[in-house]
Amino acid sequence: MLSDTEVKAYRDQGYLIVRDAVSKQDLNELRSVTDDFIEKSRSITADDSAIELEEGHTAAFPRVRRIKQPHKQHAAYAALCQSASILDPVRSLIGNELRLIGTKINIKAAHKGTSVEWHQDWGFYPHSNEDLLAVGVLLDDVEPDNAPLLLVPGSHRGPVYDHSVGGVFVGGFDPASQGLDVHGAVAFTGAAGSISLHHVRLVHGSSINRSNRDRRMFFIEIASADAWPLVGGIASSPNWFEGNMISGSPTKNWRMEALPIRIPLPTAYSRPLSDDSTLYKLQEHLPKRYFHEVGKAS
């Protein structure tokens, strides 16, 4: 469990980093399973229900940029979501009653891996309260040159930024145009097995991976059980109410807070926020890509 000092740091800064949180045994299994998915991608030429491909993908040189909902794809990922390594620190921050929102593995392939432009997770899935966070698990060692996750301290206490262009939700924003200085962003670097926990309203992003090493992160998105989703069909499945609980018990007593909310609709896709409209594809509609401009400048 987290110390009082760590909990305060999370409240103040909007994120926390825990070193060596995942055991070597679990980490090795996760890395092996992820390698298998990349190997399987050699047999496909277009995105499928589990894998989103990077531009330039071939059988000879496979490039995967996302494994979708990996907890539904392999038992090793599902087990980590319910492990003490993940749940103990989360319980310290948002309580014992926890519901899994979703998971993903973002893969930045060496020399190519796509940027994730600045955004807030709250822009994608606002709820009735803000006791939500994402856990990021490093599956590879990450240094400043292989596109670490960048976190803007204290931004969770600021506004909800406009993630739209021309009235259409695009899943990201240009910080300069909205008056946000991101130069103080903190890079999540460290050894594989370390985790980050970031508040649902914290501004974050990551650059193109121009190094010669892959950077793979497993993201686990978790909500307090009394936070009700305000957008989308997430609660329409009969299994959603109890089936997505990963700690404690479900509740029908939803907690409402007065919070700034921007509804992430409409999108440029016919099925909003579906697998057809992943973050990467939505952000292609941004007229100015911050991390592309940074690359040009450097």
C-alpha cells in the first residue's frame, strides 16, 4: 500500500511512479505474451479485433502500435489487472470498490512508433465523479530517447481542454493554442516492471519513438465503482455492472460531483469511440501535431 507521502504527492501532482512494482516472473510472462502477439501480426495486413497495425507493417518487419483490450485476449493480462501489484496502490488512491474500464498495450516500435498527442483521458470517458485513473506498466526499460510517457504535473486541477476540431472530437489538442505550457512535463523513465498511476484529468502524451529500441506499455484504466459513465454504451452490456468489478462490490449508489465536462461527440467515425476510432486514428484529424513539430525542431 502507498504511504501518506505518496498519496499526497498523487493528489498534488496528479501522478505517481512506483518502481519495481511488477514481479520479474509476471513481467517475463507479459513480455513473452506480447512478443507472441507481435509475431502473430505477421499473418495480417489490416487491423483486426485484437491488433492495430503501425504504418509500414509487413510480414518481414512487423509493426504493431496497439493490442486492444489485452485483458480479453490473454489470461496473463487479465491476471495482472487483479494482482496486488496493481490493485494495492490503486486502492490507496480511489478506494477498495473498483471497476475495470478497459486496457490497452501501446507499442512504439523502434525508429517509427507513433506519437500520442497531448490529451486527458477524461476527454474520452467522463464519469459522474473523478475517482478514475490509469495505471501504466513498463514492459520495456524506458529512457528519455525512446518516447517515454510525459506527464504535466498539476494539470489535473486545471480545465478540461477542448479535444475537438471544427466541432468534431479528435482525441487530442494543441497545448499552445489553449494556453497550456507543457515544458515542465515529467518523463516516466525507468526499468521494466515500474508503474505509473495518473489521474483521469491529467494532461499527458508521448513523442514519436526515434530510438533503436521498442517502448511497450500496458495501460489499465480503473474507476471507483460509484463513478457512472456519462457517455457511450459502456453500461449497456448485461455483464458490465458486476462482470467488470476487479475489487470489492458493485453499487447502485452513484456519486455525483460538480465537475467540468466536455462530451466527446460527435466523432469523425460512424461508431463513436469504437475499435474503429482508436486514439491514434482520431488524432490524425489534428491539424497541428505537437510531437511532429518538436521532431522538426530537433
